[in-house]
Amino acid sequence: MALSGFLGRLVPGAGLGRNDDVRSHLLVERIDNGYLYVRGHGPRIVLEANGVNFELKSHFEQLGLLEVMGELLQYLHDPVQFLVRSRVYEPDEYFQTLEAWRRSWSDKRERREQRLSEYKQKIRVISR
């Protein structure tokens, strides 16, 4: 039974209930010894990194991050692809998390309280 209408145009000749091998639809051929082999394109290395809220960093921290990223990109000789996923946080949710952290701190409380206050103010300015 062939697909009709819109779906039929997307996948010409595809039939309902066909029992194709799922692997034939994937771009990944295999993962071997830490390398991801992409069909028709050879081996790739996948790196995962956590995000950094660049806007909340000091001027010198921002310069340091830019310098390190520049060095990394200069070191690489092959094309690079980035996938960036961003999650929107509600400021109230974020502040609740910060408050929970604050309650767990035991030493250097005064300095941390001051940094937390400055950090909250910076978040308020950025989120407007």
C-alpha cells in the first residue's frame, strides 16, 4: 500500500508496513574506537561541551575565553561543525537555584553573598 497525498510526495515509493532495516536510514555507519563513521564522509570526532554564560563573565574572563577558542580553532586543520542548544530559563527559577546554592555554602559567606547579589543584578539587567 503506497502513501498518498503529502506523505507520498515526501517519500516517493514508500509503502506502509515495509520492514526496512533501520540502520539503512541512519547517516552513522558505525562507532569504532572513539570515532563516529558517517556514511560517505569518513570518520568524525564528536565533542560535547557545557555552555558558558558569556555575558555574565567579567571582561578579562571574556577575553580569556575568546583567546582559548581562537587557539582551538587555529589548531584544527579540518572543517568544524557546531551544534548549539540553548535553554531559556525563567529568572525566578534560576534565582531559586541560586538561593538553594547559597544556603548550602558554609565558609566565606560574606564574600559569596556579595558576589551572589552582583550576579543577580547582572541577570536582571540582561533579562530585560
